[in-house]
Amino acid sequence: MSQWETVIGLEVHVQLATASKIFSGAPNRFGAEPNRQASAVDLGLPGVLPVLNEAVVHMAIRFGLAVDAEIAPVTQFARKNYFYPDLPKGYQISQLDHPIVGRGHLDIIVAGKDGDTVKTVGITRAHLEEDAGKSIHDQVPGLTAVDLNRAGTPLLEIVSEPDLRSSAEAVAYLRELHAIIRDLGISDGNMNEGSMRCDANVSIRPRGEEKLGTRTEIKNLNSFRYLEKAIEFEVERQQEILEAGGRIKQETRLYDSERNETRSMRSKEEAEDYRYFPDPDLLPVTITPAQIEAVRAAMPELPRARRERFVQQYGLSTYDSRMVASDHGTAAYFEACVAVAGDAKLTANWVMGELASVLNREEKEIGAAPVSPEALGTLISRILDDTISSKIAKTVFEIMVTEGGGADAIIEARGLRQMSDSGELERLVDSVVADNPDQVAQYRAGKTKLLGYFVGQIMKATGGKANPGQLNELLRARLDGDT
């Protein structure tokens, strides 16, 4: 065990899925031409005033209820002052002393060598703010371009307590947050588009020490893998410095995925460096108990409750439930599929196995799966009623993926129906036993693994169509019964 203990806290920026921006009517969508959806309000031109988008308040309350957090009866916006080329007003409207969401917690599942464990991670706060624009360094040689489309985009910044102790725990926490915000419908969570970004505060301390070590903040991590790799590199870097007698500098760092390293960006600012003060253009917002209860009444089923339901309703193992129920899209696909197939365990195996493999290969989300849940359910039901074997089902599935069509039509058109006629199978068993006397003698002498040899011979002769269950039964009866 290392002499050092890792301490991690995450700040996660979630882009809220509103139609318009947080303080203006400009459209809030990804992929527009640069500088085509930044209004006068977003640019902070003279004489304009921000108007709060009511939808962002409701979304923040939804998140707060999902993590059992305190919802502030009065919340207030502040100006965070700093200069950067992509911040046109010279300040960012955010929240400091009166965030909309207070203390809460999130339970995460951490996989380990001895099985899964549940860990509770504290949430310090979640506050609303506007996004800045985007600096682009690779379009104009020698210059930095600025795209202000993102200026004014509504963000919910979720700040955790420093309760995470490894990169694996940090990834588990971020994945659970990702699943929750998607289930709540407050964000699409598309990390490659910047809809969810993460800053990691990382420090180490001697094991058993209570005092926190000096932390560094790794900015703008936009994938689960980058979060894991950045933390692992940073922990190792800090260990090497301390073990050599050096000191950790509190600073902001950037993760370079090509070199798999973190690099210094600037010294770490404190709150006072931003000269926060209440925004004079925005009144405090009052949130009533009736508003909170109205949001609570419309809350969807969340990942943890769904995982527990899948164990109870479908008899899935904890692992299988975690795999198919954590993501809303996968869970909906599974339930539609099992409604047709009728066997939850086999359906879970196909969703986690063959279907997941195709989605990974084609880089698609579950919503764009090339085979519908009803079609996959029909295919699975053909395994269960012995129309086809599991091996043939994989062939049928691949045809469904590449060429389309339903399982029944493919099975009939290609003559893939399983051979289950006992008389025909008995004839094949007699033939293979008669043709392989040496292997029969070895089997009867104790080499029972040779049963697979006989099965393989018959499968080869039938093009894989022989019913494997019946075939194994007949072969054992023939080989064990005759002397």
C-alpha cells in the first residue's frame, strides 16, 4: 500500500438543455457557424439588461432533488470579474454566496477486486452561471480566433466534497452524474460537444493525515478516460515531487492527451481574486415550497431506483442491472426487448454483448441502434423456442445489422432453422459413433471431454443446425449406454 493518500474533488459544468440562453433569447444549440448566435445581451453591449430564463431555475431544482440537496429559498446572482478574450463583458454572471442548490450527496458504485462497493460522495453546492465564448488556436496561423456562440449558454456547476480517493472513484462519480442529468432531461451530456466538462482538484497527503495537501486543478476534462488518465498522471507527479523533498505549487493545469501529461497554465486564483459582488441588474430569485413540490411531482425514475427495480422485477444480478439500467436509453431498449423475448437474463446478455459490440464498432449511441429492441426480442425468442441455436442467432443478428430484415424472414430465407427431429439426430449420432471407434474407446476409458469432438463432427455435418441440447443428450446416452 502506498504511503500517500489521494484526495480528489470534482467541479462539473453541465450545459443545460434550454431552447434559449440563460439571460437572453439567443438560441442555445450546438454546431452553428461561429459568432452567429450571440445577442447584444450575450456580448454585454451598452444599454442591454439580462433577463433570467425561468427554465434554468426549474432544471437546477430538478438536479437538487435528485441528489437530496437543500434548495435555497432565495438565490442570487453575482458578477465574477476577470479578463479573457472570450469573455466579452469582462465579467461572468455566476453565483457565490447564495447558490440555488446547497449540500447534498450522491451514492456511487465502485468496482473492486472483492466486488462492488457503494460510496457516498458529498455535494457541496450546485450553482447557475453563464458560459464564456471559445478561443480557437488552430484556424488562423499565428493568431487566436474567438467564437462567441457559447457566450451566455446556461451552465449548472456541480461541486463535490473532496471525498474521492482514486481515479476509479472519480470516474464512477462522473458517470453517475452523467446518467442522472440525462435521465432528468436537463442536459444531453454529450462530452465531445462540451455539454459536460469536468475540472479535477487533486492533492495527496501522507496516509492517516487529516490536513489536506496543496491541490492543483486540472481544467476542462471532456471524457471519462481523460479524467482517469489526468488524475493518475497528476498523482504520480505530485508523489515524485514530495518524495524528492520538493513542494507542490497551487496552480491550474491542463491535460495534454497526446503526451498523457498535465502542464501548468497559471497560478490558482482564489474567490477574492475575482472581486465578486451581487449583480445589480438581476434581482434575487425566491423559490417557494410549492414550486419545489411541483418539480418533485414530475421527477422521473433515477438510475439508482431503476437498478434496484431491475433486480427485483427481472431477477437480474447486481452487475447485470448496473450494466443495463444505469443509462436511460439502454434501460428503455432492454425493457422493450425483454417484453418481446420474455427472458430477462438472456436479453441482458445480448444487450451487453452482441448489441454493445456493434454499437462500439459503429460508434453509435443506443438510440441509433441498427436493430430495434422488438426485432432483437424476436430473435432471442427464437433461441428460446429452439427454432435456432445461439450460434446461428449470432449469424442472424449480423445479417440484421448489415442488411436489415427481421429474424423470422432471415431464418426462413436462408434455411437456418435448427434441426430438432430426434430420429434424424439419432441417425447422425449412430453414424459418427460408428465412424470414430478410437475416439469412442478413449471416451469410455475416461476422456469424457471428447464429447465435444463428437458434437463438433455432427455440427459440421449439419452446418451448425443440429439442436445442441438434444444432440448432447443423445450422444451421452449412446456413448454411456453401449459397452
